Amino acid sequence: MSDKILLIPWLEIANLGVQLSDGNWRITVSMTGGKTTGKYKNYLVSREDFVNTLLERIENISSIIK
């Protein structure tokens, strides 16, 4: 597993990615020295923080669904 994980909410893919002719989406992140200053920088999570970030997002979704 990489040191950085890209965690983008599905609803934001259309604004951030490029849709291919087959309907799939492409996300390309340029990184130098493990960092990016591009539009995806707010979506990069460290490997160590991934589980906690994922659990926080699940908790947020759960509160919206209720």
C-alpha cells in the first residue's frame, strides 16, 4: 500500500476526474516528493490515517442517512 491514499467522495468524481469513452473515470495526480499542490491535495490521506478517516466518513454518512 502506498504512503498516500486518494480518498475522493463519489459525488465529486465528476468535478475532479475525466470520463472516458467507455464510461469509466480517470484521475491523474502529479506528485513530487510525495506531495501535490494540485486539486487533489485535500483528498490525499496518509496510510496511517486512512482507517480513522474512513471511519469518520462512514460516521458522517450514517448521521445524514438517519
